[in-house]
Amino acid sequence: MSHTPLTIKVPGKLMLAGEFAVLEAYHQSVVMAVDRFVYATIEEEEKNAITLENFNLVALDWEFANQDVTINTNDSRTHFAEKAMTVALTYVQECGISLGSFHLTIRSELDDQSGVKYGLGSSAAVVTSVIAAILHYYPSTKPSAELIYKLAAITHVKTQGNGSGADVAASSYGGILQYTSFQADWLRNAYTNADRLSDLIDEDWIYFTATPLALPDSIHICIGWTGKPASTGKLVDQIGQLKAIKPDLYEQFLSDSENAINQFLGGIAKEDKALLLNGIRQNRHALSTLGDHANVSIETPSLSTLCDLAERYGGAGKPSGAGGGDCGVAFMPSQEKADALRNAWEQHGIKPLDIQVSSFGAKPLL
């Protein structure tokens, strides 16, 4: 059976609210798919090959044996793609579909041309693009957003060991999502105990929810880059130490974060700008206090400037993601105030990013 070449387009992500708390069961977060994309092209070839354009890794050989993909390279940057291929091809094989050889090419526009990382969920989008490309290539697998998400989440936990999966959800579903995490411990355990991937896909992921949200038309999102990449894993580890050593302070943070998110979500539901903006201010305060207690800089001086300027122009701002650098996000009550904020950011050395919501998740280019 011959296969038609196809290209999958997958959005990156930006966390809007609920960082760190989302790692705990049933704690709400809000994540947005962004209109910067990873592209995965898959086409039939006589021998298996993979190309990662951004790393100048071209036509590397790979093989799939004993439910495991091995890419013929010592370059660790192929790790996420390798694990995603393993999960996707194992699932396709379980569906009784015979596998052929193909060339998979991945290209990302989530970082800037000089390779600077903006914190837009690059590895998650790559994993999602590989999963979606393989599933669409073998169309009898009927790749829904939920199937793509679950296989990508399994890959991410197998590869990274932790994380909330909010970035994978944004890449799979698109839009703005109210999200609660599958819980990495639960998923690791469920994966270990499942006889087949398809059994795990069919299982009820009891902690996971992803509900589409629409911001009021009057609210304008501004995204600013502080010029300093952050190490999410390192920050998460340090917050984990606070949880172990001073659980009362960590529990207070969870309570403060939940109150903030409920106000933010209430503001969205009621189209109440004041309530929405107050929720963002409270979430900023909860994250900043958490950083102080854990002795880590979630809100760096540049992020403080970014947020303070948002307040000065009538809106509310906060770090996006784990903090410590990367991006901040501001919610502004009018287009005029959003434009004024972007100008003020530039004068203070903060780069406004021309990024909007991506209304779609992983999908084939027609």
C-alpha cells in the first residue's frame, strides 16, 4: 500500500495561569496554543530516515525493532523524536497495520533564527508533531486530538519523567484550554501496568481535563520576552524541595493559586474584566511568594518590570511558565493600552513577541 506524503502543523504553547500548581492533582491551569509552529513531513521511502532541520541532522538512519525505535546517531537532541516514534509505531502496530519505511522531516519555528528559546514548548510540540504525522500517515488509526494528546503525553512522561503535559495539550487541541494534569506518577504507573498502549488510551485518565475557553473580546494578550532563557526542570526541582521541607508554605501557595485561577476563570465566564485582571494579579503574587519561600527567582527583575508596566497601563501581568526568565504575559483592557504597553516594554529592553492564539491543534496541511 502506497502512502501520500503529508505535512503536519503543530502549535507551540504559552502558559497563562496556574504554573507549578498544575503539577498537583485537580489544580487548574490555563494554557494557550500559539501561532508559532513545528512542521513534520512524512513521506514513503525505500529506507527509514529522519531529518531534524534545526539541528542540521539530515537523513539519519533509524530502525524499529522489539517495539523500540533507534536512531543511528550519538546526538542526544534526537531523543524526543526517537521516543515519540517508538510510541506512535507501537500503537499503529497494535492496530494491526503493517508498517513501511518512511522519511520523517521536522522543522521548528518556535525559537528565533539564532536558536534563542522563547519557552514556547519546543520539545512537546516536536513530540506531538511526530505522533500526529505517523497517525495521519496510517489513516485507519483515526487520529483524534485526544488520541494524539494521550500518546504524546505518554511519550513525554517516558522521556522526561515529570511535567504537567499542559504544553502537549495545547499542541494537540489548540486554542485556550482550562487544563488539569494527568499526574505524571499516575501515568507512569498506568503505563507500567498496561499490557497494550491501546488499553491505556481507552482507560479513564481520572485527573486529566481539557476544556476550551474563549477570552472576552475586550481583553488583549501581550507577550514579552525578557531576553533570558529559563530552566524549567531546575526550577521545578527547587519548588519540589520547598514542598518536602515546608509543606505548609507549599499548601498555602496551592490555595492562593486556586483562588487566583477561580477569579480569572470567573472573569472569563462573566466577561468581567476587573475580576479577570484581579485573578492574574493574585496569581502573580502567589508565584512571587512561592519563589521567595523556595529561595528561587521565579519573577526576575525583568519580569517584574514587564508586570509593573502592565499594571501602569491599566492591565495585569505575570510570568509565563516556570518563570526565572523566558516570557511574561499581560492582559490589557483595550487595544490602545496593549499598544502603549508594547511600546513601553521596548523602551525597557523587553521584546514584544508578535504571537496570537492558534485556534487549531496538530493538523495536516491541505
